[in-house]
Amino acid sequence: MCDKTLIARSRREFLEKSGMGFGALAASWLMSRDALAATSGFAPRKPHFDAKGKAVIYLFMHGGPSHIDTFDPKPALAALDGKPVPPSFGKVDFQFTKMDKVPIMASRRKFKPRGQSGIEISDLFEGVAAHADDLAVIRSVHHDGFTHVTGQNWMNLGWPRVGRPSVGSWVVYGLGSESDNLPAYVVMLDGGIKAGAPSYGAGFLPAMYQGTLLRGEGPPILNVNRPKDVAAGEQEKMFDALRFLNERHRETRADDSELAARIASYELAFKMQMSAPEVADLSRESEATRRLYGIDSADTSEFGSQCLMARRLVERGVRFVQLYSGGKKGSEVGWDGHNECEQNHAFMANKVDKPIAGLLTDLKSRGLLDSTVILWGGDFGRTPFTDGAEGGGGNRNGRDHNPYGFSVWMAGGGIRGGKAIGATDDIGLRAVKDKATVHDVHATLLGLLGVDHKRLTYPFQGRDFRLTDVHGENDLTARLTRG
């Protein structure tokens, strides 16, 4: 009896001690994982101040949508249609057009007040217009980039030339990642980008902060699949051996952040082999959800799939997702309406309106809109008069590039919608009221995430750089989040 009691007691003690040991092992693994993430630069970091925004979905309309045909109604253009630009508006330079040589062209779209707020939005975006009370339209954005490359650089890098980090890279650098098994910054394309990969590059930030391309066909991420001639068990053994050797090497180099980052990248790549295919498998979604995004229609299937994947990504902790609408299509580039702007925009809006509306609806129904900032915009706006290019591909039904005044809109992330901020002049030529630079837009985006754009800096070539350079004084965060 005594022996049985001792045996039972010994068994209990063994289980208690071993159980505590297993707990210690788990805690040790978690702490080592967190330490690795911290040294690699991907650990979630606290924002500078409390904010509702946690993630970003940036909807980029490649080519430059016309503000006066979408979100900035200009009724004065109707009376001037076909006439020269009045001298009172002065003269400014454009890429191709001499504004004193071409006539005004009024919008062919119909604007009307939307929602309880009464924001006027054109019939190009009937689906998005149903969410007018969630939108904050900034109608006074401007920069000085005439070409697609400089315009895209301004909007993505906050700088007209390559070499600076993209806005997504700054966000991930500032806030880290909430996901252990997916990239913190994901990009989905629709064809090529005029400005190229630097649009989502890390610039002078460490390379780990650059965007990762997620593809719609084939393996979602290039080179993520296991080689066919390597069995799963063999790969796991190889990875375990590599991890063991790397950790031994790292023990003597505790301050080597590049080594820690390299080890973390191996860990992430291994985890992505399972996670990336799963997140891209839209067959797991209900038919109702697929219809909501327009995946059941040939016109909207491509961008709808991207929007649905964007929701799935932020749901899984991805910090920044950027979707591009409009790659190179023959002689046209997406939203680039040099030739037949009305037809071009009707075609492009038909591809994205339902998917974007579906994204807003889905995020809101899942309680994700308040924590996800949506930013919509393009390279620049377009002129209120016809494109006067000679040999440049334009005609009397097209519009030239206009960086002097155009619109972007934002939603989610604690924004109190139903607002239109700023204004262009009566014909939509220049921003004239509450003018917002690209730096102001970027400062506002960071502010909605709880990041002070003046404090988010990185030392490079002898000085501290930031996304907003030495600008961004018109931070609209407070105005967007007030009732």
C-alpha cells in the first residue's frame, strides 16, 4: 500500500514537474520568437499615441483618374464647354498641352448628393457612392510631377525621384507586423507600373521593409513553394539543422541585427509555404462574399479578387496592402485618359467600383473598417480642358495630366466620414482652399495609425529622414476623426 502511494505520488510529481517543464519550453520558444522578431525589426511596436487605425489598404488608380469626372463636381464647366479657358485662370505648364490653345471640356458624368452627408460623387462610382457617409474626400491635393513616374513617386515615396522608402515601408518600419507567417507589406499589381518596383521598395530602409508581390496566378509568392525533388520531411530536417547552426552562430554575435534579420527571413519563408497559398485560396469564401466583390463577373473578377485578398490579409495581421488598378494596356496605361477620357474612365471604373464597394461593405460588417485605413488615389488629376498633344496620343476628347489640384479619399481607421475637405477653383485647375500637399496626405495617413510623422525618422547619409521630409504641416487627422 505504501509502495503504491509512493508510486502514485511519484507519478503526480513527475507529471507536475514535466508539465511545468513543457510550459517552460513553450514559454522559452515564445520568448525566443519575440526576441528574434524584435531584433529583426518586425515585432509589433506601440504607436506614438492611441489610434483606431491598425492597418492600411491603399487603392492606387494607375494612370491618374480625373477628379472632375469622379469626386470633384464642377458645374461651371458646363457653361464654358467648348470655349477657351478664361484669362482670369492664368497659365500653367502641362506635359503636352498649351492651355491657351485648347477648349474647356465639361464632364459628361452626372454628379448628385450622396448619403446623409450630401457629398457629390459622379455616376462612375455608384457602388462607392453608397458609402459616401464613410468617406472623407480631400479635393485639394497637389504636387509638381507631370509624368507618371514622378506622379507615382510623389504619391508613393513622398519624393519625385527614386531612392526614398515607400509609404508602406515607412508604416511597417514604424509599427512592425502583427503576422507571424505572412509578409507585413503586400502588393498586388494589374500589369506593370510606370515607376517600377521602387514604388513599393524600401529605399534606404533595410530591405526587409519592402513590399512583397502577391500574384493572382500560379504560386502567390515567387519561390515560396518547396522544390519538387525535396520531400516535406527532408526540408524540415534541413531547416532544423540550419536553424540550429544559425542560432549557435548568433550566440556569439548578439548585436548583429543583420544576422538576426536573415534568420527571421528563413523562419518567415518556411511559414509562408503554408500561409500564402491558404490566404490566396478564395474558394474558402462563401458564394455571397464572392458575389459581393464581383468575382462572379468577368469585368470585376480580377480587381474583386485582389480586394477580397486584401481583406483576408489585414484580417490575418498584415500591416499594409497596396492594390494597383490599371497596368499597361496597349497604348493606354490604365486610367491615363489622354485619348477618349470618358470611355477610358467608364471602362476602368466598371472594373473597380463594385469590388471597392464590396470591400467597404465587408470590412464594415466584420468590424474591421474602424481599424483599417482605406486610401484611394492615383498619380494626379486631369485637366479641365482637352488634351492638345501633337503626336502625344491625345485628342479633343482626352484630358492631359494635372498635378495642380486633384482628389483622394480616405475611409476607416476612426475617420468620421461624410466630409469633403479643400477645394479646387471653379474649373478644377488648381487647388485653392485648404491646400494639401502629398506630405500632408502622408502625415494624415500616419496620424490615423497613431504615428507622429515628425518622430518617425531614419538616419541616412548624415541626417534623419522621414516620410514627410520637412513638410506635412497640414495634418488632417484631427479634422477627419472629429464628429
